[in-house]
Amino acid sequence: MEFRSSERILYFGGGISSAIKILIVANVAVFFLEALLELESLFNMFFGLVPKYIWSKLYIWQPFTYLFLHGGIWHLFINMLVLWMFGSEIERYWGRKEFLGYYFITGVGSGIITALFSLDSTIPVVGASGAVYGVLLAYGLMFPNRVIYLYFLIPVKVKYFVLFIGGVAFISSLTGGASTVSHLTHLSGMVIGFIYMKSNVRISNLSGSLNNFKIKQQVKRAERSRRSYDNVMHEVDIILDRINEVGYENLTEDEKQRLEEASKVISKDKRNIN
């Protein structure tokens, strides 16, 4: 999808990137499975986000699984369309692992916050909107001056569009009312996304730090093993010198035992090397 402005040409979405493709296929598959089995109520209560059940029945998977359920075909279509339009370019910048990490941090995080603010609610919250709003926030911070056309007519810079929908979510979360839309979930996704984007923490950095930690631990173990081996060899040299002086039969029982143990250590080390 292409949008033109006086500043530049804005391409939305482009080809579907790998993580976006996985998420769309998963969401669509769950939606049609739910419809085919005619188990919408059961799915929503068991896999949707039901705050009271998370705490009373320990349905701790719900802050994750609710992201894959939707309240209707239009709900699903809008979420997946926005995810593709704004998420594909972010994934191409970040890579699949970083994007998926961000998606689930904002989605699961917004679900947990929603559950914390409505502890006794038995009304299921469903949809990927918390994560999608997080994606919108990330796009607004990364490409603030790009232009989109609301209703294909009104040109608006992305940063103002994100501020507007964030403001709507904030005001709606305060006023509450009879709306079936969880504005708190939307707002939470944006707040978590903002904190993540402004922090120095990144999934890729954490992964790299973990790999560096593993490498350092392996080096330390190798150094300890080498020092232990050197100590054993030093002790063997001392005992061998004793054998040259007095003969093996004249070694003490302690010296013979230490020589036997050292022999086992040396044999084991050679097997590890081979």
C-alpha cells in the first residue's frame, strides 16, 4: 500500500515479513477454528483474559493466549491490517526475534496490567490490540514525520496520529462506561512500548549478554580445569621423583593413593580432549 505526501512517498507494509506472517496465520487459524467448533464462549472464558480466573483458578496462560482470540471478523481484520501496515517495516529494521519479543512484551504486559486493575472481573478480554497499540507507538517513535491519510483523505504525521489514539485510549480508560472495548489494555500496550523504546534494554542485547555470560562461564570452567590439571601434574612429578629415590614399594599408602587418583584425573582429561 502506497501513500504520497509532499515530503516523501510512504510505503505501508510492503511484503509480509516473517514474524507478521506467523502472527497473522496464527490469529486467523484460531479464529476459524473457534468458529468451526462453535465454542466461542468456552474459548473466551478459558483462553481469553478473565482477571478473576487468573487469580482464583490460576489460569496463568491467559495473558498470553488472549492475544490470539478476537470478538469478530471485523475486530480480527482491523488488528491484522494495522499489524501488517505498521509492523512489517519495524520487523525489517529490528529483525524477527527483536520484533516478536517486543510484540509479546507489550501484549502480555498490557494483559497483566488489565488483570491487575480489574481483579474481580469475569468479563473476557480478547484481541491483539494491546500488542498492536504497542507496535503503533514504536512506529510513531521510529518514523514520527511520516504521513498517513486518515480515511484516505486527511494527511496526518504519524507522531500526531499516535498521540491522538493514545489520548483517546487514556481518556476512555478513565471514563469507563458501557463500552465493550478495553481501552486500558490499549493504553497499557502503548505505555509499556514507550518504556521499552526509551530504555536501553533490548531482546537482542539480552540474548547477546546471555551468550557472552555463557562463553565467560565456559572459559572460567576451562581455566579451573586447566589449573586443576596442572596441580595434579605437579603432584605426580613430586611422587615420581620419590619413586626414583626410594622405589614404588617404599611409598607411603597416602602417596600411592594420591598417585592412583591423579592417574584417574589425567585419563579423564585425555578422554575429554579426544
